[in-house]
Amino acid sequence: MNGSGGKQKLRVLITVKTLPIPSVKYDELVCTAGVTENGDFVRLYPINFRDLPFSQQYKKYQWIEVAAEKHKGRDIRKESYRPDCNSIKPLGEPIPTKRGDWSERAKYALAKKSRSIEDLKEKWERDRTSLGVFKPKAVDNLIIEPDEAEWKASFMEALRQARLWDDRKVTKEPPRKVPFKFRYVFECDDARCNGHKMMIEDWEVGALFWRLVDQGESHEQAAQKVRHKFLKELCGPDKDTHFFVGTILAHPASWVVIGVFYPKKGSGQKTMFDGEDGH
């Protein structure tokens, strides 16, 4: 990967996918993030994941090749690339966690981890860093807040009109909207930290919620089980939990949790860059 203009062939280890949202321009938008072989973060969007052929539907911790070019215009985030979705090529199988060993994943995913949200905010001010991973000092809570159950009517009408002129004759329903917001409450291992309450935009939150609903759980029961999974299990005392975080295009100084890295403690996570950056 280089910094020149035009399309580049990237080799990216997928680490996170965000919740899909409808888009008048792109029909449906998913933001995917990952790291290169030397640990640099990359953001790929837009990707209409459900429209990809099955052979191109990549999984987390799977390497892919993709032709992409740097985003221009209002997206000033340094890691953002616009992919040519036709060029997406998954490479091999996802990196496994044999007998609970996450070290091969960690070698790349945690290669250039930051100390805290405070550090990442400093990097944003310095060079427009907008993706990162760090280990929270403590995860105190996961708050569930009610949200609108449906996408805005005006938005859905605009989307319907756009589809009338779509040569692909798109007939699928838009992604289901989770009627709750989930926020982590946590502290960083940083003297500057006064605590954070941060939205979770991880694809797996919505996937788990709707899987539970489809199995017969009420919306409220499903939300509580999502809370238990993401707080008590992924952030349990036996886990060496890290958060993948990123900024929002419309509010580039605002950070959200876009994924969770949760190996058991002592499962062998030494990275190729351990000792750099003071961490």
C-alpha cells in the first residue's frame, strides 16, 4: 500500500464490520475496518455487503485483497478508502483460535494499539487518525437506551424512489433497525481519563439481537441478553478485552466502539510491535 492517488491493491485483515444502515445513494452501507500486514488501520466503505456474491462475503479475521482508492472530499480521515466491491477477494480461511490461542490474530490486530481514547484524540488532532484499538482499564457497565423502531419515513420514501430507477431491480427489504442503542461505560488507563460512555456500532450487536428475536425472544429479552453477552462475557474478568474504535464521518471528533477483541487472559497475545509506543 502506498500514498499515491488512484486505486491501490490492498491486503487487509478484517477485524470489524459496523451495523448496516440504509443509504439513498448506496442502497445500504456497511463500514468495514481492518489492518494491513504491518498493523496499519484501513477503513473500507461503502460496501453493500448483502449484495455481494457469497464467494465475496468475507468474515472477521479473514484476509482479503481489494482494489481501493483514498476517499476525497469531506472525508478527511486518513484511513478511509473507497473499495471496488467487484474486486473483493477473500484469501483462505479466517485466522482460527486454536485451543483459545488468539496470538496469531493479536499479532496483526493489536500491532499498533494505543494506550487510551485520550491518546487517540490527540492523534486525531495531530494527523486525523480515526481508527484504533486499546485496552480499557475497567468496563463498568453497558447501558441500553430505547431508540426509534423504524427508519425515518421520509428517508424510506426517498430510498424507495431511488430503487424505482435502479437497474438492478432491487427488491430486498432494508436492514432491520435495532430499536435500542447500546453504550459501554468504561475507564481508560490514563490519568487524563474522566470516564467514557460510548455507543457500540458492532455488526454483531444487531446480528445477535435479531437472531434472539427470530428464536422467539421479546425485544426487551433480546436486549438484555445482548447486554449480558457484551458485558459479562466479552468483558468478563477472565478476558483480556480490547475495544476497536473509530470516528463518525458526520462528527469526526466523536468516537464509537466498532468491535471487541476478547481472548482469555494468558492466551498468548504478544504482538510483533510489543514495546513500541510505550505500551
